[in-house]
Amino acid sequence: MKIIVDAMGGDNAPLQIVLGAVDALNQDKNLKVVLVGDQNAIEQSLCECKEYDKNRLDIIDAKDVITNDDTPTTAIRTKKESSLVKAFDALMHDDEAGGFVSAGSTGAVLVGAYLKVGRIKGVTRPALAPVLPTLKGNGVVLCDCGANVDCKSVNLVHFAIMASAYATAMLGVKNPRVGLLNNGVEEHKGNELTQEAHKLLAKTEGINFLGNCEARDILSGDFDVVVSDGFNGNIALKSAEGTANTMLSLIKEGVYSGGLRTKLGALMLKPVFAKVKKKMDYNAHGGACFLGVKKVVVKSHGASKAKSVTASILQAKSLAESKICDKIASGMSVLDKPETAEN
């Protein structure tokens, strides 16, 4: 299995991307990696690496880079020599390539996947789906978290089908419990979009729909999948991230400003804090999968270090081997044609 990696995407490219790719190669002897980017910069970064199987690593030279300042659609169409565009071209032209990883511009990755890779038949809108940690430790797929700001109810049904297949492949959940992000658990709560989506989800075969999910319950562990339009999903994601960072900062401030008793208590709780930090560490869980396109596309955090890149590459390989795209296509095929044709 070959994974294509955008070596120039992200805040820490190319060094951390290259280090992560090499570590992935050393962890999985059946993996091949293609690094796409400035060949001289990649080769310099490889000099920092430990031993690895050079026969399983290839480089595609790409002198240009798409940045966060570029307009995604324009950049994908005009920057033909960019690492991102050439990586997508390699993904589609190499039959051995099963997946793609980038820590670059989220907008450009999503536009590139949509235009270069293409949608699975029946999918109205591909969606971005990270796996978030939960209190019960099982993880939850949040879909969508930013790819589609404006949605119709049928889009949310498609998100539920795709995310359910993803939860099964990624989390090992056989019959994923699906919730609809809303401002109340009652069936009549929400706006016109969520009320209509609730009705469709409740009657769609193949979806284990439990009902509405309030934002405070996303990380409870009571749901395996939470579906939302990209606008509210992104707000929920960023709110959770911000709350976690704020709480950790408040705890640190309290420890540092406290007396001897506080510091002794913190010392005794250090193993607990370490366990919580590990559970919440995005670097250990790979990236967000762009569901609904014809090949596996994983978007890593823009600030990813080598550890996160390694996890994303192994995640992409695992998803490709699980045939996640075929499973999504199979799930979409059960829907009525009039609904799947709607945009």
C-alpha cells in the first residue's frame, strides 16, 4: 500500500512531515510513502532521519507551495507545480496509491479532493470528520466540522451514512449510535434544517439514529457519530478545543500560584494529568478524514509534528485497506434516487 504525502504542507514542513513519514515506514514494513515537494529540502530533512528502507520511499519534486493566504479554488487550478496539486495527481494516477495526507491549507485540501479525486456516486457533499476523545474512551466522529457551511437536510443524512461507515472502520463500532447536533434533545427543538433532518434520519434504513445531541454531550461517549452542518460543527469543535485549553491553563495557573499544599497535591496527581493529556493529544490520533471522495484523504492539523504525521499516514493506510470508500458507496446505494440526486 502506497500513501502520498504533501511534504510542504503545514507549519512545520518539510522536516516534521519527513520525520513522520520515515517513522511510519519503520513502524509498518508493508507501507510505501511518496513525499511530494521541493526535492532538495526533502533530501536535507532525510539527512536528519534514522535508518529506513529507501526502497519504500519515493520523492516527487514540486517547487511551488499553496499557502493559507491563497484562494483555494484558484490555487488548485493555477498552481500546477505545487506540492498539493502534484500530490493529488499522483494519488489519482498511481493505482497502488491508496491514500493521501496533508497538513496544509484545509480549504485547498478540500477543494483539491473535490476537484481532483471526485465524489463517490450518490454523495451530495463530502464532509470533514475528525475523531474526538470521549469520557468513555470510545471516541466520537463529528461530521461535518467545516467543509459545508450551508447544508440541506439530505446532506446531513449522507453525513450520517458516511460517518457510520467511518466509525465502524476507524473505531471498530459495529452499529454506530448516531446523534444530530441540536440545541435540545426534544424532537421538536432546532431550526428548520435540524427538524427536517431529524425526520429523515429517523426513517432512513441503515442508520442507528438515537435522536438529538446537545453540544455538551458530544464528548460524553453516548454517541459514536454526531452529525451537523459544517458551520455549527466547526463552532462545536473549536469550542471544545478552546475549553480544554482554557481549563488546562487555569489548572496550571492555580498550581503555580498556590502554596506548598497545592504543589504537593499537583505532584500526587501528575500521573492523572499525564493520562488526561495523552487522551486529549491530537498528535496521537492522526487527522480528520474527508469522507465522500473516491480515495482516502486525511487532513492533519496544520501544527502537526512528526508524531501526528506518522499517525495520519498509518490511519490513511488502515482506512484504505478497510475499503472505507467502497463501504460508503454501498451505504449510499440504499437511499432513494430522488433524495441522493438533490444538492
